[in-house]
Amino acid sequence: MQIILNSWHVLSSALVFTIGLFVALFLSRRYAVYPQKAILLYLWHTIFCFLYLFYSLYNQADSIGYYKRSLTFDWSISLGTDSVDAFSAIFSQGLGFSYLGLFLVFNIIGFIGFLAFYAVLSYITLGAPSYITRISTVIIFLPSVSFWSSALGKDAFSFMSVGLALWASLDLKRYIWLMVFAIVLMLIVRPHMSGLMVIALSLALFFQPGASPVQRFLYSLVAAGGAILLVPLALSYAGVGGDAQVSDLVEYIEQRQKENLDGASSVDINNMSLVVKLFTYFFRPLPFEAHNFAALAASLDNVVLLLMLFLSLRLVLKRKNFQTDIDKSGRIFLWTYSFSAWVILSMTTANLGIAMRQKWMFAPMLIVLTLSALSRAYKSDRILRSNPRLS
């Protein structure tokens, strides 16, 4: 696979990179991020775009398959892989972009979600103690956050969807159409995850403070309609079949648990309890389990996530609650989507290599909820210290 072949490939790649800089500046105003920080984050994200590109040249990676298929794509569009092929074909066939140029296009897509994630972290940790802001900074610069979202493939779209959904959850009334757009993005590449987002959004709107009975009834209709439309679609996409019975779903889960057990990054989850499956999916591999450089980098990420788990448990044991500064409807959406995605994916994924990538479809939600709770606890303690009569 050659990265560039002619002068147009060089020029078009430089043009796409420059467009990314303008996108960063434009979004910095939308997300209330300093322009200099937005540019820095774009450059950081682009570094991982190049790292993944060179990684794909010498290792098995889906990105090469996407690029090759886009060159001969016949425009028979459907959801999932075909949608990425179709989008890629616009640039490879239509505009004559190179492998590098197409990577840089997807880098911008992933960066939009990346910057939204950073903006939400900055918002929820405003006024928080230094150790919380440092944790949020470490998280945004974790290699896994940028590595997967900067590459040619589904992950750029799914991470953009997650980032926009996070931003919209801060004020669902104001950003409801942004949330809808985020769900559509997820539907295009991962229909089964978009179904979870629709259910989570419907619950969030149903329990929204101040919603009238008529509004709740309409939200229920939307939820039912979304379920009727998306659940069969998601089942068909997963290979189960739109008219699947409960026994078919159980069989599918058991089959998925046995798949991909041949690789070094695979674990047998058949006999694990649900709690162990959840831990395995989200926090493994650990450093002593790393068998290559990629696994080692992911394991260091997982150490940071384990630190957040420890701080969360400490907060719950100390305060007997887990309150955040995010409004009720936003919290309901984030908890419903992230926990349901975590449970379902942990029950069906035996390959830690796949888990390292796919957990970033919901991990940002859990991170935001955790840091928001820690920040709120600190602010509450500060108020009590300054006003002893309130305690």
C-alpha cells in the first residue's frame, strides 16, 4: 500500500489538514475552548492519525480494506461497513484522494468528537481541585482516545457521535437536535448502538423535569416507534434476524462469547460472572497482561480508569451518593446508554483487542459522570467549610 502517488495526493492531503485547522478554530468558539488549545488538540489527534496510518501498513488493519473497497465501490449503500465504504468513495473515487488524504478526512471527523469530549470535561471540572483537572487532562491525552478515533473506519464516526451526544446531554432542551444528529451518525455505522441511544434519550425526555403528561405520552410513542424500527434493524445488522426470539438471542450471545478466542488478546468469558465480564471488558488488559506495545499502551490507559473507579467507590462509601452537576435528563441519558452498552458489549465480546477499541463508544460517558461527581463533592465541601451553619 502506497501512501501517496502523485502531486495531487500531496496537495489534497495538505488541503485537508489545513481544513482541519479551520474546523478546530470554528469549533473552539462553539465549545467555548481557547483557540490555542483547540489547535493543540487537533495537532495531537493528527499525530495519532499518522501513527495509525503507519501501523496499518505493517499490521492487519481494517483501514486498508476500507480504502481498497472504496476505489471499486458500486454505490449499493447500506448501514455499517458499506456506509463507510460509500463515504470513503466520495473522496477516493470522486476527488482522487490518496490513502493519506482519506485518513486525514476521518481524522477531522474523529477530532470533532474529541474536542467535544474535551469541552465537556473542561465544563464539568470548572472550579474543581487540581487533582481532578489533572485527571481530566491525563484522560484527554490517553493514547487510546485519539488512536482509534483518528483512523479510517467506523470508530471516527462513532466517536464523533459520542462526543456530540455528551455535549448535547449538558442541556438536552437546547441541544436536542444535536442529540438526534449524534444518533443518526451512530445509526450509520453501528445501528445496534443507536438503538440504545434512542432508548436512553426517550427515558431522559420522559423523566425530564417539567414535562407535561402529553409530552410524556409523546415521548413514549417516540420510544416505542424507535424501538419498533431500530431493534429489528440492529438484530439484522448483528446477524440474528429481525424476527428473532429470546432463544435466538441467548444462542447469539453464547456464540459471540466463543468467537475470536484464537488470538493472544482473547479471553474465555463463558464461565465468568457478569461483574467479572464487566471488569474484563473495561479494565483489561492490565500491564502484566500486555503481550505487545499496543496492549501495553492500552493497559496504561486502564490503570487510569482503575484510579477513577477507586475514587468513585471512595466517594460513594463516604457520601452514600453519586450526585453530579449535569441536569437530570442528561444524567438519565448518560447512565442508561453507557451502562446498557457496557453490559451488552461485555457479554458478547471475548476479544480484548476489540474491547480496547469499542469501549470508547460509552467510556467517555462514564468518565464524565465520575469526574462530575468528584467535582460536585469538592464544591459542596468547600461551601460547607465556608458556611459552617449549613453543615
